[in-house]
Amino acid sequence: MDERPSVEVCFTPNLYPLHFDDADVVVVIDVLRATTAICAGMANGVKTIIPVASIEEALEYRQRGYIVAAERKGKVVEGFDLGNSPYSWINPELIGKTVVLTTTNGTQAIHTSRRANEMVIGSLINLDAVVKYLHKKKLNVMLLGSGWRNKFCLEDTICAGAIADGLLASGDFRSEEDSTIAAKYLYLSAKDNYLGYLKASSHRRRLQDLNLNEDIKYCLTPNQVDVVPICKDGRISI
Ligand code: 3SL
């Protein structure tokens, strides 16, 4: 029997109950743009992020005086301080601060996996740091793509494939699911030119229509930060 820990990919949050079985660590991935923004914020001094699923919860925090980031349909929700452009999280005014965050898909995926033993925030910008962290732990890993309203997303799957490839290449992990094989091969096809590969992807087009090209480039540039944000008891920190 193969005793090595497993690494498995779950494409979307609604498939989570089917995959969860024995995962010790869940990595939540929303490359465009929630988990990238979280990693960028954490690497640039944000102290704590409180992810919430709904605008109502976000509003409650706002009324209590918190800084609150809210995104819906790719835009900053009216009345909130910022959205999920990673550039808006790289801001000296946020250093040492606690920021509440709600987004269309990323914080929903975080909410879905809230009962995991451990939850890690992954993206392309902290790819190698996440692989190194997981490799050291040698626990069963589930890589959860946030998708778009529970539909499959290419960029999250490619990022999951990159993490899976890093762990499987070490020889210290095993995989049994076809989703992991598929994610890995998508990553291998995309890795030399993420921007080009994702040209036709639905989320890239959606953000392009909102003139968010700089955000797209930032989110698709691997290994810009070496933080591994962890979500524990509803709070994200490093
Ligand atoms: O769904 C999310 O969490 C967002 O990151 C979506 S968007 O990039 O703002 O479109």
C-alpha cells in the first residue's frame, strides 16, 4: 500500500463534499483575483484579513468601523473602501491593519472549506512558497479552485496543477484522482505563457472588459511573494 500523502484537486466549491474525505490541508485558490489580493496584502504588511461570504456581513463590520473590501461582478461595491485588485492591497495605509474581505467566489470557497483542519491561501504569486510549505508538512492536501459561481475556471485549475506538479515531482506525494492529472497537464501546457494560454478564458475576458489588464498580468506572474497565508478561526494571517 502506498503510504505517501495524497494531493488532490477539486475544481469547484460545489464538488468539495465529494473530495473532502481525508484532506488534512485545504489550499483555496482564486487566481483572478481574491487569493492573489490576499497574498499581495499579506506580503505588504496587512496584519489580518477577515473573509466573509456576504455583503450583509461585510456591512456589519463596516458599521463597526472596520476597513472593508467588497467585490461583486469584478467591481468595488459602492460604499466600501476597496475591492480585490491586488494593487489596492499594496498600500502603506493598510500596513498593520485588519481588513474584512468579501468577493464573488474566493471568499465563498474559503467559507466552504472553513471546517478543514488547516486552510492555506494559494495563488500563482506565492506558488513556490506554498509548494515548499506543503512539502514540509507531508499531509494529505486538497487544492480547491474557487471557480466562477461554481463553474470550472481555467486559471484556478492551472494553479492547482502547478502546486500538484511541484508536490508529485518530489516523489513524496501520490495522487489518485483524474482531476489532479487533468490539472497537472493543463498546467504543463500553460506554464511557459500563462497570459497567452488564458487569452480566451472567460474570467480573463470578463476582467479585460473592465479594463483590468494590469491586474491580470500581476495575478498571472508567479512567485512574486513568499508568504503562506493561513486561515484559522475565520482570520487570515501569516
Ligand atoms: O470571485 C472573486 O473572488 C473575484 O476575485 C472575482 S473578480 O476577479 O473580481 O472578477
